[in-house]
Amino acid sequence: MAEKGFLAWLENNNFARKHPEIWKYVKFMLVGIVTSLPDWGSYMVSLYALRALGVTSTGAALLVMERFVDPREGFPFAVVVYSYLISTTIGYICAYILNRKATFQANNSVALSGLMYAVMVVFTIIVNGIFLGPFVSGLIARIGLPMALSEGISKLIVMALPGVWTYPLCRFVIYRKKNTEQEETWEVFTRAAQSPEAALARGVVHVPADGMSPDAQRRLAQLTATLLAHPEPEVRMAMLQWRGQYPLTDDEQVLFTHLLTLMRSQIPDECGLAAQTIFALYTGNNAALVGRVIRELLSNRKALQITLEKFVINLRISRRRFLPTTRAILAVLAEDPLTLSWRIELIIRGLPWEEIAPELVKQADKLHANALVKAQLALEGAHTRPDAQLFDLEMALAHSENEGLRRLALAALIAQSRQSSGWSDECIARLQTYQQDPSPLVAEAAQFTFIS
């Protein structure tokens, strides 16, 4: 769940929406950093594994690698060569997969793009080994820096310079997208989506929406709707998972009815994916649509619970972005008195901090046992919120005549103890006050709260 949430954020954060091309380049660079880890790790493992196996000869064909690979003290040259080849291959394969799926969301031929990528990699290795490496090392050496610093700077420069050609090649050649502006393309996509064969229908699931004209976006929405109505659950769920991570513009709400239907699915995973897609597509100005969804689900308790659980996950990723949606959901849940526990949790997790105490006070006389437990757990976990003013909340509730609110004040105190300051003398003194509270609800919990 956390992984899916992160992928959704990766494509739907504010910077990505405002500067899509810059964000692509940022992701491209991040992939380079991330894939250096398996590259380096496999290199070190290979060095020791191959030495233990007694590898001593590279063969004549691999002696040319001496131009590209520096010998390492204590390891035969053959071990270094093979380790370099293994680790470089692993690193570039990881980069290819991540860039294809996460950075560029390519939908062209995997075989063709893989072949072009391999050619680019070989070219880059040759250029680095024969030209850039020696040239940059010699240039930096003339500055007169210490050897270790000079080599480090040279390595960084040689790693960065290939970006001059690797990014344009990846962006516009290797990971290019199929032309979605031609009528014939959409006819082929539609026939595949309507096919009863799940494998054929899934072949048109991963069509990215970015860079499309408004007309192509509308066609993609229709294609998505067709796939969401497919008789095979695996096709529907694949489409939901993709569109939840990579939303499209659906101003005409073509997908709304289909998603609402799938949120009532008897398959829990399908219901959850449909909810995630609703939140990905209809937030912000479309928050009222989400409120309409919740109203439709009030009588379906299982679907309602799955949907609200998904929404809480989204709140952890971007509380501010989902604030209009939070208010819309709370307004609908207020119509059903038996959803108080969920309302309390959404108030604490989703509203701006200064609104939480007044909202809790409004609900004080309605706080039943389940709602109180939900509120307590949510408050005790609120120490991770960057905007949390736990002391202010505690003070707003601590002197209430309502024992439930005083119990929540204690929860706010416990949350403060989980912050970096821990149990200060002031916190301990307030804990002792709660331990003497006339209500067993408060006093018992406080007396069984230990500071070490």
C-alpha cells in the first residue's frame, strides 16, 4: 500500500503537475542514483565470489577491457573485469526497467527499446573509457589537487557528462510513445480492450496520459471505461492499478459511473483499487464527486470501510491536497450518526490542526466507546504531523467537564512524550494530575502510563 501511495505521489505532486518535463529529468537523475546501489553492491559481491571461485583468465577477447577497468589490489585482473561486466549489466538493466515504467511510462516495443538502450550503453562505456575518462582525469590532475580528491571529482564529472546524450536519447528515441493522435491507433486499442481474451485486453492497459492532446485524453478515458467494464477481474484490476498511479483528465466524468460500480465489487482488492482511482482522479475542484461516492456507499458498510481506509492512506501522503475532499466526506458522513468513529478519525487526521479541538468539543456528548478509542489512537499517533500543536490541543481539552475530552487530552500528552523532547518535568507533572482525575476513564489510563 505504501508503495502504491508513493507511486501516486510521484506522478501527482504539485511540482510534477506544473513542470512535467523538468520532473521527468529529475526522475531520470534519481533513477541513476538509485541504480548505482545494485551496481556497486553486485560489483563488490562479484569481486569476492569470483576470487573465491579461482577465476584467473579473461580470454583474449576481454583483454580490451583493460582500457576501461582499473585493477584492484588483491584481486586478479580477470576477477575485476568479470565483476565490472556483471555489475554494469545489472545496474543498466535496473535503470532500463525503472526509467521505462516510472520515468517515461513508455508504451513502445520492449524488444526494440531494449536493443536501442543496449547500443547506447555500449557507446557510453566506450566513450567514457577511451575519451572522457582519460581527458577529464588529465585535466583535473593539472589543477594540483590531492590524488584522492582529484580522482573523486573526475569520477563525478565522467558520470554526469553522458547525460548530455543519454537523457535526450531516452526521452525522445528509446522510450518514445506510440502515436495516439491517429484514428487507426485508437481503433486497434479499442478492439483489443473489447476482446474477451484477458491477455489481449491487458496489452492496452498501460497507455500513459501525459503529453496527450485534449481529444486524445477523451479517447483514453473511453478506452479506460471499456477496460473497467471488461468481464475479467484481472483486466479491471490492472486498469485500476495503472490509472490510480497515473491519472488522466476526466472532465466529462466518463469513468465515474464505472468506478462507482467497481467500488461495490464483491472482490475487496477491486473495491480498494477503485477507491484509490477515485481519489487520484477527483480531488481538489472535484471533491464534491467524492462526497457523492461516499453518499452512494453509506448503505454498503463493507465498501464504505474499504474506501475510507484507502482515503486515510492518501491523507498520510498529502493532507493539504486532500483537504477539500476531507471536508466533502465529513459533510456526507455527518448525515449518518453511526459513522461517528470514522468522522472523528478523519477530523484528527485530515483537518488543519487548529480546527481539531473545536470539532472534538462539538462531538463531546456523542463520543461513544468506539469513537473514543479511534480518537485516542489517532491523537497518540499525531506526533508525526509536522503541524501538530499537541500542547495547545491538550490544554484546550484538559479542563473540560466531559471525561471523554479529558481522556483525549491525556492522549495528546502521551503523543507529546513520543516527540524528541520525551517526558519533560512539565509533562510528568501533568501526567500526575491526570492520575488523580475523578473519572476512572482518565485516571486508570494515566496510572498505567509509564514514563520509562
